[in-house]
Amino acid sequence: MITDKVLMKGNEAFAEAAIRGGARLYFGYPITPQSEVPEYMSRELPKVGGAFVQAESELGAINMAYGAGAAGGTVFISSSSPGIALMQEGMSFLCSAEVPLLALNVSRGGPGIGGIQPGQADYYQVTRGGGNGDYRIPVFAPSNIQEAVDLLYEGTELAQKWQNPIMILADGMIAQMMEPVRLPEYKKVLTPDEIAAHRDWACTGFDDRGGAENRRVVKSLRMQPEKLEEHVEYLFEKYARAEKELCRYETENLEGAGVVFVAFGTTARITREAIEILAAQGIKAGLIRPISLWPFPNKAFDEIDYKTTKAVISAELSMGQMITDVQIALNGRLPAFLAHRTGGMVPTSPEVAARAKAVLEGLK
Amino acid sequence: MSTYKMFFAGSGGQGVLMMGQIVTYAAMLEGKEATFLPSYGPEMRGGTANCTVVVSDKPVSCPIIYEADIAVAMNLPSMDKFEPMLKKGGKLFYNKSLIERDQNRDDIDAYAIDIAGRAAALGNDKVANMVMLGEVVRNTGVVSIESVFHVFEKVFTGRKAALIPLNKQAFLGE
């Protein structure tokens, strides 16, 4: 049998997807469990005319990304939790200055330098923002390598379309594992002239446009409060459109379910198996899998079968962060409970199933 | 519909991850769904290494497993850890060259393989893991022998292509 799939390690597939999606500039600093991404980029980007720079730190990397993006480059960066934390100031600046960027967080256990095993405790960091001021970053959380590849491939375009950073939140598990994956075709890459023409906000040079009135300015400083308020309100009109257009999720088995899980990324895969275990015990369980974490898929919660469902369980690799959004989405319609491990520990599917049973028992 | 959940475990350098990758690759070539999940961490040469492989006719929901149909133990600590995680009726393949004890359970099928002796007889101790992989594949049918040979052709290229006959020999137990 002939297959058009290839067997790739998550990190290498992520990097290849960004290249095929058109990313030609990468700035980064090695950190487990995503160091294969910069390694791959350092080897492969020069072959397609791109540039790889190992920055002196993540702080350097995000600011290089800011500059290269402002100049119209198609930029990709990656790091892991504490490295992404160092980049938060830059994320706020890029959002204010409307600079596109595709970013990948292969998250691990925290807080602090934490550990190197998979984690999802960056949920607040990534959905609420660790930088200052009013801003939003669309975040997508893939649960297998193919989905990660597809999101990264699309991500370069989304970043340009929304003129904002786009974050892909993976975790150590899907970054380190291997799965068959179908790689998309290489996107056409813009020439410098095409960039100057199509990205008509970017600082691509001054001479040929002539006159100070035609200059392009990329900035995040606005000293007059009236102007700053006006700018932030403009940004939030954009974010309101993004909330509608970028909301993505999957639901499974909601009709007639006694209990509904909410889980993303690796945890969604464990939960799927927990649902099979529960089914074998005569308990019908459903799943809401947010793909976009911001915008959070509130409307998925309207699909819950409120005649049969007694509880909603947020399954997370954290002490309970997404559960806040689950409660907002439920708006008091059902109680929300947590099934979790943290610090790099990953629950088994029987553990998750047992938690659901205990929750249902407790409600009787 | 069938799903195989497998552990491959041993010490660093014994070719444990390679075995898991070949099975995963072969499964993909057969059009099956498969996942390969290595343990990762601050390991060193000679430290422990293990991986989890799931091969299925349907999309693999979870790459993490808590019980296995097949366990491959290349050293004693691996056998101590993974023998209890086999399902009832599961298959345990262990490295008789290094492991002095027999299996503890009587509700599993155990295969004790003298991989070092057989590799030495072929004149190359590096193919010990292929001796083991051959036993696993031929006794379980998780993937076909042809698919594994197809993988050899994809993996052993250039100068390494000369190693294909030796690896096939080790694999077939000839």
C-alpha cells in the first residue's frame, strides 16, 4: 500500500509546517521540550532562502521577531513555558503595534523553571496575556500532530490577516511523539517587492514612495490618552470580529450524555479513551474539545443536552485554569468539576473515568 | 478491528526506540493508524529508555497506555516494570541474554530470547534488537514481515544499505 504520509516527530513536523506555510525568519533560544524546532529551523531554513538566528535569550528573540515582523517578514518563533513567559512584554508590544507573528508554545510543567514534562498550566498566560495593557492573542490548541501541522500552516496567514500574534499551544507530549502526518504543499513566498506592495503597513523602505506623508510607522507608544483610547478601541473592534471568526471546537457524544468533559490538546486524547471506559460501564459521557482557547468556544456549551447531563468536568494538566472559562460558558446552567494532574504528571484514562464516576456519585 | 498497545523498554543504546519506530513506520506503510511516544527526560547513555507504540485500524485516541498487549524487555529493570502492566493473555518478550529470572505471571505468554547469542552467531552484536523485533513481529502479527523489510529499505540508505541483508537475517531468525 502506498501512503502519502510521513512519520515525523511532533517538533520536526511543527517546524516543517511553518516553513511550508511561508515562514522564512526564525528567532529562538533552545529549551526542552521544543529544542528540535530551532534545530530543524537552523538546518532547513537556509535551504529555502530563510534566516535562522539563535538569540541571546527569549527576550532577544521576541524583539527580533518584532523588528522583522514590522519590516514585513513572515516570522515564526517557538519556545516552552518559561521561555514564553520571558516573551510576554514583546507580545503586548506586537499586539499594540499590530505586527504579525506565528508563535508556538510547547508547554511544560510550572511554575518557575518547573520541569520538562507536559503541562497545560500556561492557560491563563496564553489566554489572559502575561504582558501589560488591553490586548488579545488568538490561541489554538492541537491534539495531534496533523492538527498542529494544519494550524501552523494556516497560522502564518492568520497572523498577517489579523496583524497580530497567533499562538499555537502544544505540549511536551505531542512535541516528542511521532505520528503519521500528511504535509501540505509549500505556499508561495512573497518577494520583497510583493511584501512592500501587499503588506502596506510594513516598514519596507522609504525611498520609492517619496514624501514624509507616505511614511509608514509601526509603534506602540501613544502619549495622548485620547489617541491611545481610540487605538485600543480600534484593536478591540478587531478582536470582536476575531472572536466570531476564529472560534473553533469539536463536540462528541453530547446527546443523552450524563456527564460532559471539556479538554484540549493531549488531555482531550486521554479523555476520549476515558469516555470509552465509561461507556463500557454504562455511563454515557460526551466531550467538548476547544481548539481555539481564545476565543473560547462558549457556543459549544449550548449544544450540551441539559435534559440528561448532570455535570461538566474540565480535564486539565493544571490546578484548574480553563475551568474558569468553562464556568463562564456554562453561566450557572450546570456545576463544573475538575479532573487534573499537574507539574508534568499526566493522568491515565482510567483515572479520568474514575473522577467522572466519583463526581456523578457525589451528585446523587 | 484490532488495536495493539506495546511497550519497548531497555537501557540506552540497546535500540529500544529504533524497534518502536520501525513498528510504527511499518504500520503507517500498511495504512494503519499508529503513534510512537518515547519517554523523554534527563537521560544519559546507559540510562533507561522506553517507548510506547499503539497500532490500530482506527484513529489512536490516546498515545499513552496503562496496560499493554505486548511488552518487550531488554533488561531486568524493564521486565520488573512492564511485566505487571501486561493485559491478561498479553505477550512478554524478554532478553534472556541479560535477564536471569523467568516471568512471574502465569496468565501471559512469555518468550525468552537469547538475542546476544543469536546476534553473535551472525557476527554482529549490533543486530540484537533486530533479533528481538523479528520475534515480536513473527509471534504477534502486529505488522507484516514485508512491511518491516520495506521500512529497512527506507531507513538503511546510502552506505547503510549494505546492512539490509544482515538485518533481514537477524529479523527472520535464520
